[in-house]
Amino acid sequence: MLKEKYDELLKLGESLNVQDGYVEERDGKLRVGGTTPYQLDKDLMWDKIKSYDNWETELEADIKVANTDIYGVYTVASGDTLWKISQNHFGKGNRYNEIFEANRDVLKNPDVIRVGQQLKLPLKDVVA
């Protein structure tokens, strides 16, 4: 029953390529876990979990992170700018230059990004 309620969460886990994942319904709770590639993916999983009513009493999640050297990888969408990406992921646009510096291997100008490019996002706890 709970697996059906949390089906979108389980599909999100699949789309984020969660490794060593498990899903078990026991004692009236759904227990899920696994390892996401990056903290960004773990945050996306928790955002989804928190969108469900009564998740606190119905769900136990043990989500680990495989790579901790960067926050995650973001695929550029139409209309994106480094400022907008920084604003959306870090809460302030002025970290755009950190994104640029982390991607010097694929970016030559912070004002020129292309749809479909995959950009590394620096760790969130770095203060600009």
C-alpha cells in the first residue's frame, strides 16, 4: 500500500541512478535507502519525501552520497544563466563565478553556456 503512495519517489530514485537501493514495507512503514551519486541528488530525494503528507510516520529513509567532492552535476536548460543556476541551487546568484571556475574545462566565458551542457556545482557550504 505505501509503495503505491510513494511510487513517484521510487521512480525519482531510479531516474537519479540510486545505487544499492532497497525498498521494504514492514511494520506499517516503508523503508527505503541507497546511495545517490551526489548531495544534489540526495537533496532532490528529500525534497520529494517531504512533499508527501504524513511522511514522518510512514517512511524511513537512509540515503547516502557516493561523491562528496562537488555538490552535483546540473544539465543546462533553455533560459538558464550561471546566475540563475546559482540562485536556484545556492539561494544567491552571486556564486555564479564559482560555478564558472569549477567548469573551466568546458566553459570559456561565464556569459556563454549551452543547453544540454553538464556543469559541476561546487559544494554548498563554500561561502562566497
